[in-house]
Amino acid sequence: MKAFEKPIRIGMVGGGPGAGIATAHRAGMRLDGRYALVAGAFSRDAEKSRAAARELGVNESRVYASYEDMAAAEAARDDGIEAVAVVTPNASHYGVSKAFLEHGIHVICDKPITDDLEDALALHELAEKKGLVFVLTHNYSAHAMVREAAVRVRRGDLGEVRMVQGEFASGWAAGQVEKDTDNKQAAWRTDPVQAGEASVIYDLGTHIHHLARYVSGLSLEALAADVSTVVPGRRVYDNANVMLRFAGGARGAFWITMAATGAEHGLSLRVIGSKASLTWCHEDPHHLTIAWPDGRRETILQGGAAQSDAAAALTRIGLGHPEGFLESFANIYSDAATAIAACRDGVRPERGPLDYPNTADGVLGLQFVEAVRKSAAADGQWMDIETITTLGC
Amino acid sequence: MKAFEKPIRIGMVGGGPGAGIATAHRAGMRLDGRYALVAGAFSRDAEKSRAAARELGVNESRVYASYEDMAAAEAARDDGIEAVAVVTPNASHYGVSKAFLEHGIHVICDKPITDDLEDALALHELAEKKGLVFVLTHNYSAHAMVREAAVRVRRGDLGEVRMVQGEFASGWAAGQVEKDTDNKQAAWRTDPVQAGEASVIYDLGTHIHHLARYVSGLSLEALAADVSTVVPGRRVYDNANVMLRFAGGARGAFWITMAATGAEHGLSLRVIGSKASLTWCHEDPHHLTIAWPDGRRETILQGGAAQSDAAAALTRIGLGHPEGFLESFANIYSDAATAIAACRDGVRPERGPLDYPNTADGVLGLQFVEAVRKSAAADGQWMDIETITTLGC
Amino acid sequence: MKAFEKPIRIGMVGGGPGAGIATAHRAGMRLDGRYALVAGAFSRDAEKSRAAARELGVNESRVYASYEDMAAAEAARDDGIEAVAVVTPNASHYGVSKAFLEHGIHVICDKPITDDLEDALALHELAEKKGLVFVLTHNYSAHAMVREAAVRVRRGDLGEVRMVQGEFASGWAAGQVEKDTDNKQAAWRTDPVQAGEASVIYDLGTHIHHLARYVSGLSLEALAADVSTVVPGRRVYDNANVMLRFAGGARGAFWITMAATGAEHGLSLRVIGSKASLTWCHEDPHHLTIAWPDGRRETILQGGAAQSDAAAALTRIGLGHPEGFLESFANIYSDAATAIAACRDGVRPERGPLDYPNTADGVLGLQFVEAVRKSAAADGQWMDIETITTLGC
Amino acid sequence: MKAFEKPIRIGMVGGGPGAGIATAHRAGMRLDGRYALVAGAFSRDAEKSRAAARELGVNESRVYASYEDMAAAEAARDDGIEAVAVVTPNASHYGVSKAFLEHGIHVICDKPITDDLEDALALHELAEKKGLVFVLTHNYSAHAMVREAAVRVRRGDLGEVRMVQGEFASGWAAGQVEKDTDNKQAAWRTDPVQAGEASVIYDLGTHIHHLARYVSGLSLEALAADVSTVVPGRRVYDNANVMLRFAGGARGAFWITMAATGAEHGLSLRVIGSKASLTWCHEDPHHLTIAWPDGRRETILQGGAAQSDAAAALTRIGLGHPEGFLESFANIYSDAATAIAACRDGVRPERGPLDYPNTADGVLGLQFVEAVRKSAAADGQWMDIETITTLGC
């Protein structure tokens, strides 16, 4: 039982009818019983927003026409929200997050942090200055077996990391371009104005970039990219190959696409070390595979005694009870709840290296997007990634 | 968004500190936002019960010393609970469930329904007479891909069903018998007084029995069993092989054990038909495999367009976003919420053949346990299972 | 390089046009270069026999009209065959094998050894008396990873063996009964006169029975069986479930069928021990999986350093170079060649417990068939298997 | 039965004690009984060569001190060899192959064809001029399920090919550099003089390059590469990432390494089309997976009715009888035997697009190596691959 006496009062911006990722955020809030959703600006359309509120059990008096109103009004209440979940399209993440931070409200924001590197840096500084919790939902890093992988790399099980090969090769946009507008999600993600020409790099690229950093513990130093549009007529890039050079000499590659016809989810990571290698695949998230040079391939089962304490902390039931996508959101929300609850007592929470992703991760993600864009534009030239040293890794 | 305007007010009996399956029940309540947990008798120890209430956000005024008090008091309130979740050890399921049914409160009860066939029949009759919803949490039948399997069998994709091979071969109790008392769960499940000598048949056997019936759509007519204790010194049976004859001529077998060293969960089902066969494994719950005679083995991915509407209704996010154990509980709780909400309007809910398990399933499960016991006691003689025709299948 | 200066001169009885398993026997002879096929009675039809000889490079002067002629004539030659491969239908195994043994010629015989227990015992005694090598091609026991499994059980890696669960659930005869006569193989295996009513028990049952004994090292003491015909109109049994009790107390079950629609091969074995469990599946023969109680599932890869010397001896190339069905035959033929070559020097070869299967295995296999038949006929009564102690295990 | 009346008389250059790939070549010759190994120059050491001959059953009179002597002497005999298998280190492939071609003897040569592009072109022209069969043993293209993949791409099942992602990430050289000299194979492959600095590109890169072309049917137009040495102290490259652009617009990437710690074999290919995608993995060679956009993932089982005639022709036993690495060599040798046998009758064999690899494939492979080297030397600049149009693809 992880629940606390007083659930964290939270609001949501975005997540009205037809919303996608909001489902995961709401499940993340609910699963462990540590949040109460009490306010929202669910849609720009007032009627849709109220409809959502009714379904979600949010009192109509705390449904707002705009996020600005919501931030101001909630900040003024004694029982106002302590945190906000931002689940709008990328382009508005900056404005929304900034408004709530300025009113002293913690932020849990969907990725990518913004669609612009400068904005991301500004949010980073603002959150730091305010001493507020800012959680970026790169949820895959909150799977128990991903955390297990990160623990094992850091304690040296794999020896020196030599290669990092990642892919996020989804098939959701592999169809005809005419289908791009079939639903709300597809429509904005394939619109160069809303999603940017680099769409898939923001959407899927920042995930695999974060996951690779999170597990390997390495900083990316340089990359060379080939970006393309493989579905005829599409107006944004939908495929990228990226070659990678990490600090310390490790090499690697990413394959990032939303057009891998028939793919299930397509997210996987391999880290090759001098002593052993590991593989994690999102299609089978409760397992982690370690390959040893003597011809033993060992699968670590979530919930077994062989897993680390860090992974055990993310396991609700135990061995043989698969936890999946929604549980990874719940894990991030639970980490966030612990941090936010600590702030209640005026304690600035210490964030460990394997804790929830934050603004620093967001900034590094946007650096990655920028570097891919520049390299592709320069016909695959290697691009150095200027490490923002004050952010750490 | 499956949420409704007014969440169902629910209470819980059992589920105090150290409880196991209560975690799944609470997640099942929370995930879709359709329940509010507002009352409980979480433990026979009053202080432990209050502690649980604090963590769960239940008001102290609605924490009860006994389930009898709780049933009476809640039934008397205008805002009393509409339903109760029963998560105590098997032996008390009958008494608790009866008390709430008699006070007009719907019941969601962990399996097996009782530890005695007569009691099970009595609950069945009581629920029918009262017109109340009684949900038995054979949760595996609420996995999207299990429902998909059941749909495909019924629409004839497999042709005539010829064999049904199932197993629930868990390894949780494969260790030394001294470990049987290590934790609360293990202690009662390996105590012949609390769990019965047939322990594993109640605990795991009723699950695979229900799953086999649910997917195949067949009634079990007769069985022959070999029951054993493979961990030296243990006082209950921990292993069983059972041969099966189904109505219509299909044959099959179950392997049921809690001593399969190193097993992850160990639940799987295969149904062999004249046209095709299917396999579902709990370790990989979001996939269903169909084998065709021409050497094609087809995996149906949860969330894809190839799945039926019935499976789509149990899918929260979509293709590539694995849903697991807790989601299966949430699916049952969501089915239950729909039925309970219908009763609010005085409508007696119609239950379709693939809906949540109920008292009839509970009775059939106990018939199975009895038949296994009798056959094993008679050195493996075939035992007919007297079909309770009024229950249907 | 396993080849020797002088390949073993071998003949073949059966294996004419349309033959099935003869292909595997011939590949087994050829792969390691230790045999020269120099004589044969490939078919009862003289012209077909000569046609086969031409394709196989056998000189016409050594093609015989009958196996009796062949045995006599080859025994009389200075350069006569040293061994014969018997690949005729089951019913003739006894007569053919007896003829060659009596002429002092070693025998490599396809399984089952005969279709009659008394005949099998007679062959056993004859081979013993003559001091000749008799190899029964239960080829699965010659897969490197099956031998690895047997080694690991014997050296105690699994602790005490508690359960043995096996299945050979093939789908080759899952179609309509009209297809039973489609080809030569199907025709005799579904004809009660040629294959016996217990067809599938002879054909697939003896394989899983041998494999279970080979890996577990346990003697089968008693069984209870349910035998059925699941394809309407078929005249032989095509499906069986068998419950097993082994010496020392281990329990188990077999599922044996030729009607598992869509199955690939369907042969697999699990051995559950007090310390660990193992699984081997024929669809993935170069891997062996060990499950440990702490939630680690370890796959041993053929050719890696972790495999035993016994498995390494059956590995031709090394890690990552899959060896399959034909290689398992070549392994048995290579074991046989070593034994036969030893006899050249007048040395009676010592046969280790993990070496090629022989007449004793054949006799035990037929005991298993008889016990299944008797139990099924007695409505599933437990049948003791009279251990033929002089045979060992 | 694929055997012919008169086996093809073949000799071997290389393949003495300690040899690696010669084992596969010899198995390839033997498995289907279509070759007789009758001559050889197995080692530069005369005694070792004679020892090998004794083990292989080659008459001492046809063991030669040099390949030059062998080519001349065998060409002069009435019963001289019709073909030679060349299994020496890369650097001598050119000289050996040339000698035999000039004497009118067909060549079956291990890959890569040579270590120099000009030499490869010279062999190509010589073989064409002489009208001789030259088979390059890119054996993976002779797996039944790889041929199935190629057939399905060509008949349009996948629609337009959009991406081609391949990897050959082996772990054989992942250890400490001191182990590089542990055995004969490792010693020459990590010696820059014998293997070239680009070692892994010749050894593994040419395989994945051929496999990608073979299955996709596409010509590689340009590439950009990052080449590195990840094992400290090693004197050759052991890791490469390569980005790919194919004729017609498809994109892709290769990961090529011999230092993927713990890898089993590491060869796999994915081809993404507009209608469906396919995956083939060498660890599971008898299966081919097709992913469809509607969430069905279909595995084609070797030997089933769903496979094409082309795959059926490479299947010896049938469904459920795994064929592996040695069988792929046997398939190439069998294709070669058909072509060589045709030449006996003075017919120049027509080679279909999916037949055995030849000198043209060898030339294209070396172009690939050259392009990788040049791109890596130019810091990853894109390199055009000048298509040798007369070679076709």
C-alpha cells in the first residue's frame, strides 16, 4: 500500500474528448490512489470541457475556459491544485507549464517538454528558481525492468558500455497519407505546422534518446542523421536513421520511424558491454534479457528475487503478474507524488539519478532533435551536441 | 473515457496490511474511475483496520469492526455502499457475501466463491432471489485476448473443438516446506484447516477450469485425477494431473500445481479445433496465437484492427501498449460497474455469455474441486460431473 | 573432423521412392562421412528398388529382392555390409532385424523396435547373445541440448526430480479422415492392420516416453490413460492423455496426439526439480531453458562455453549455427559408427547411460504402449509397468 | 531423393586440421549425396594435408602440395575433378580460384570472393569467358525461409519496399584482445595484414549486404558509415554502423560487429513494405515472420503448405523438422550440383535471380566494403556506389 492520507490535488490541461495520452495520465493518477483530480481546462471548447469534467467527476466550478484562468484561480484557493498535468499538443507545453510554475504549482508534462530549445531552457530555469517539481513523462524509464537495466549498468554488471543500439520503429502512420487526418492524434502529428517537419523525432525520437541515456548512463556527444519521408505525399519526416557517438567512446545507432508497417510498438534498446549485454523490448516489458559471453542468455522476470530493490519498488503484485504501459505512467506519477508530498513539508526533494525525468531531460531531448535536424540538413555531417553541463545527465 | 457521473460507492471486507489480492481489487476499482471506496472492515484487528482506512482515504466513521456491522450500518445509510468487495480467505467468503446480499448490497467476491459446494449453491440462489449482481473475480477471462479467443471459438473460426489442454503450473510454493509460513498468503494456503487439503485445486484449479470453460464454451462432463504432494512434508496437495471429457466428445487435460520450480505464472490454455487451434499464455497476455493447418501461426496483437469489438472494448490505449494483470481486474470491475449502474435504474442487468463470472461459475468451479477430490480418492476413477442445468454454462 | 579411415559399409532395407524417414537416415549416414551405403533392398518392387539404387549410387549387383537374400549374400562377402539400416513399416522391423542379427550384422532400426513386446524381447536377447550393436533411432535424445539436459539432471543441477511433463502433439493427421490415404506415410499409420489401433502411441508415444526417461533418468512405474479418436471416422486412436507415476515418487503426464491442428512438431519436455526446472522444445532444438526460483530464466545456447562436454561433442560448428533434425540423426549414426568401429577390433563396445538408444529402450517403449492400451481399455485404471530389471534403464 | 547417378567429382583447397568453415562445406557436399570428394590440397604442410586426406577418405595419390599442381594434374586426368571448393583465407581466394577456372574447373568459393575489388572483377570476367559455374557461398540466402522472403517481396506481398534494416552483430570477438590469437580463425581475422583493417566488413558485412539485396531485390545506391574499434588494443575495426539509400528511394541501416558480447549469431533482416513487413532471424532460421497493418503477425513455418514452391524445394523432411546452418550449405551445394551437372551436357546453365550467389554478387560485396571504408575515412560522408550495370543485381 503506497497510498497517503491526503491525495495530491491535481488539475489537467487538455485531455478532452478524443484525447489520447490523457488516458494514460489519468490511469497514472488513479492506479495507486495518490491523486485527486479536482480541476481542469480540458478543451478550448467550453461545452466539451464541461462534458469531460462530468465524466471525470470534476466539480463544474473548477472547470476553466483557459489555462491562464485556471492557474490564477487555483493558486488563489486554499484547496487549490498542488500540481497540474499538461497533456496538450507539443506547441502549447511551454505556455501552459510556464503559467502554472509562475503560480507556484508543480507540473507533470507530457513529452517533448516544448517544441523549441530556448523555451525548454526557460522552463528549466524557471522550475529551478521556483524550487518546483517538474516531471516529464518519458514513461518507459519507469518500467521496472528498465530501471533494473539502469541499475545493472551502473553497478558494473555489463562492464564498460561499448555500443548502444536503440529503435522506436512504430507503424501507426504507415498507411496512406490520406489517413493522416483520420483522427485527432494523427492529424496534428502529421501537420508540419503543429508537429514541426521533424515530427517523428519529437514524438518518438525523444523517447528512445531518453531511454538510451537513462539505461546506459552515457552522454551523447555527436550524431549523424539521415531523415526521410517514406510515405508518399506526407508533409513531415516519418523515418530517420541516426549514428551515435557517446562520451567515453561508445558508439551506437537509432532507428526512428512512425511508418514501420505492421509494427506493434517498436521500442527496444540494446546496451553492449565488455562483460555482458542487455536487451529490453517494450512488447514484453516485464522481462529483461542479459546475454553472457559463455552462451547463457538470462531473462530477469519482473517480481522475482533476482531483481533489484529499485525494480521491486515499481512492482505492485509480484512474479508472474505482468505490468504494462499504464503501470509505467503510474510509476512516474507515484514518483512525482513522493516528490510533491515532500514539498508540502517545505523540503526540496532530492532527485536521484534514476528518478522521474525532468526539465534537464527535456532540454537534452530537444538538443537531440536539433542535432538530428542540422545533421540531416547538412547531408549527414556529424554534429556535436553541446553538453549543457549545469544540467548534468 | 468510460467514467460515469456518479462513481459506485463500494466497501471492502479484508485487504488490511499484508494482504495480497486486495491490491489487485483496489487497482481494479481505481483504474477507470468508476468506483469510490468509502467503507471497510479491512482487518479483524481494529487498529490495523483503521490504519488501512487512513492509507486508503476512507473516513474513520465508516471503518467497521465486523462485516456484520458493516453490512447493517451501510444498508441503513442514504449514502451507503452499493457494492462490497470480498477479499478475505476462502473460508469466510460465504458468510461475508451472504450478509451483504441479505442487506441488498451487490457483491464482488474473490475466487473461489466458497470452500463448500452447498454454500456456493446457497449464494447462487440468494443472489438470484435478490436480483443482485454477484461478480466472481476469475480475472483471466477479462483479458482482452482471452475474450478474443472466446469470441473466435463461438463464431466458428476453430471449427469443432476437439481438445482442451490447460495448465496453471505456478512455482510460488516450490520451495522448502519451512517457507510455507513465511508470509500471510503462504501460511493460509498451505494450512489444511484454512485452505483445505485440496488447496491448490481451489486456488489455481478453479481458475484454469473457468478459463477452459470460458474460452471453449464447453461443459465438463467427467474427469479422472491424480493428486499429489511433491514438496516433502507439506500438509496439503500441491500438484494434480487431471484428464477431462467434455460434452460433445472433446478431450483434454489440466496440470495444476503450485510447485513448478522457477515458473513465472504458469497459466496457459490451448484449444484445438477441427479447423485451427489457439493458445493463450498469461506471461504474454496481450497476444493470442492461432495455428492454421497450412503452417501459418498467426499472432493477434491486442489493440490492432484484427481484434473483435469485444476485445477492443477491453483495450484502453491501443496497439502496442501492453495491458496486464491489473487491467484484467479493472475490466471485471468495469463490467461490474455497468451492471451495478443499470440496477440503480431498477433495471435487472442482462448478462451476456462472455460477461463477468458469477455465482453459476462459482458453483461449477466447486463441482470441479469436488470431482477432483473424489476421483483422486478413488485412485483415479472417472467421476461424472452432474451438470446443474439451471445454471447454464 | 570425426571421419575415420574406413567408412562403415552399410545397407538399407526399405527407403524406396516415397519413403519418409529414410531421408533422415541417409542424411544421418552422410553428414559426417563415416558410412558408405553399398547395398539395399529398398522396395519389394524390384524395379523401384533398382531405381532407388541408381539414385543412391549403390551398385546394381548389391540390390536384393528380399531382406533374407540380402542378409545371406552380404554376410557371405568379404566386403559385405557391417551394418544395416531398417526403415520399413513397424510390422516388419522384427523379421528384418532378426535376419541381419543372425548373420552377424549390426542393426540401426527405426522406432518403434517392433509392434509386439515379445518380439522386442526376442531381439533384445538375440543382440545381447550375438554381441552386436543394435541402435534404435529415438533421434531426439541425440540433440545436443537434450543431452545437455540429461547431463544437468544427473549432476544434480535440478535437485530431486518432482514432475515430468511431456507432449508430442503433432498436427500431421488433423485433417479430414479422407486425407488419411493421401500419401504412403499417412496410409499405413492410419490403418489399424498395419499400424495397430494404438497407432499414435507406437509412433509418437514411444518417442516422448523415451525422451522423458532419457532426460529425467527415472523409470516409469505406473500410468493411467485416456485414449480417443478425435477425427471423425478414423479407424485408429489419434489422441491420448496419460498420467504418470515414476520410481521415487515423481509424477507427470503426457499428451500424445497426431491431430493437434496447426501444430508445427509439438514435441516438448519439462522436468521440474526441487532446485530448478528445465524445458526443451523441438521447434527450437538448439536451446535449453533452465528456470530458477529467484526469477531468472536461463537459456543455454548450443555451442557456447556453458554447455557440457557431452553437448559439445554433438556440436559441429559452434555457437549460433543451428543444428536440427537431420543433425540429430547424424549424431546417432556417429555414435553408432563409434560403437561399430570398436567391434571391428573385437572389442565389445561399452555403452554409457547417455549413448544411443538400444533394444532395452525398445522393450521399455513397447511396455509403455501395452500399459497405455490396457489402462485405456480398463477405463483409465492405473497399470503397473513391470520393470524388466535385467535391462536396466 | 535429389541424388543423381554420377556424383560430381570435387576437390578442396584448404580445410586442413583446425579449419572452420570447411566443416560446413564438407557437410554441404555430403548431405544430399551429390558430390564425391576425391582430391585436395588441404594444407601447405604436406603431412597435415595427407592426414586430412586419410580422414576424409581421399586417395593419397590425389593429395597435392599446392593448388597450382592440383589444378594442372586434375585437369589432365580423365576422371579429374569437375569442381573445386575454395576454403582458404580471403587473401588467397583470387589466386586459387583463377588457377582452377583457367583449367576449366568450376569453383565453389567461400566469401568474400577476394580481398580486392579489381581481383573480383577479374574473376567475374574469367568465369564468364570460360562459361564456368562460380558459386559464392553466401549461404544464408539458401535458407528456405530466406528464399520464401525473397519470393514474397518479388510477388508484391509487401507492396513497395520502404526500409531495409539489417544486422550482423556477432559476439565471437567480444573478449579481450589477447584472445584474438587463441585459435586459427580468430588469429587471421584480427590480423590487419591477413584480414585487412576492415576485417569485420569483409567477414560479416558482405553477408548482410548480400542478404539485404537478395531479399529486398534492391540495389544499394549510397551509404554513410561510422567504423570503430570497440575492444581496446585491437588492430582491426570490429564495429560499424552504416546508413543506406537504395535505388527507388528506400532507406535503411546496417549494424555490423564481431564484438556484440553474448550474441548468439546476430544475423537478422527486416524489410518494411507499404503493405506489410517481414523479419528473418538466423537464430530461428526455419521461421519467417510477416507483420500486417491490422495487428496480425504471421509466422510462416518451413515445410507447411503456405510456403512457396521455391522454399519447398529447399526443405528435406517437412513441417516441424528444423533445418539449420549445414542445410543452408547443402542447399547451395545442391543448386551448384544442378548447374554443374547441366554443364556436363554442354548446356550453359541459366541462373535464375534467386539461385546461388555468383561472381557478380562477389563484386557488389567488395564495392560495399570499399564504400564503407571510404565513407568512414571521410568522416561519414555519403558515398555513391557505382553500379556495375553489366552485372545486374
